[in-house]
Amino acid sequence: MWRAFFLAAGIYCCILGAECLAIDRAILVTKAEDHNVEAEHREILPPAWAPWSLISAGAVVVLYSFTIPRRAKD
């Protein structure tokens, strides 16, 4: 179970880093329930260090997940 958890966490970090590398900013828009109220915008700017740090940390975690021993089969 731990092996699968670390593998999934490492892959997630790699994908998130690749997304930060591909975009300059992300704009999140909340849906307004009333037509009279304007929708709220939230802008996320990934820092310059984020893409490569997330990709490299994710790769290290993926490699670590392969070194975790499998459960002993009886």
C-alpha cells in the first residue's frame, strides 16, 4: 500500500510541475448563483522555481517508491 501511495504522490508532483511549466498563470472563476452578482476571479501565478522543483522532487519520490520492498507472500 505504501508503495502505491508514494508512486501516486510522485506522479502527481511530476504532472503538477509539468503543468506549472506549461502555463504562465491560472485564473479560477467561481460560478455566480445570482445573475445580478458578478463572478469572482482568483489568479494563481506559479513561482519560477516551482516547475523544475516539483518535477525533480516527483521523480525522486517515484524512484523511491520502487525501492520499497513488496509485501512478503506466504
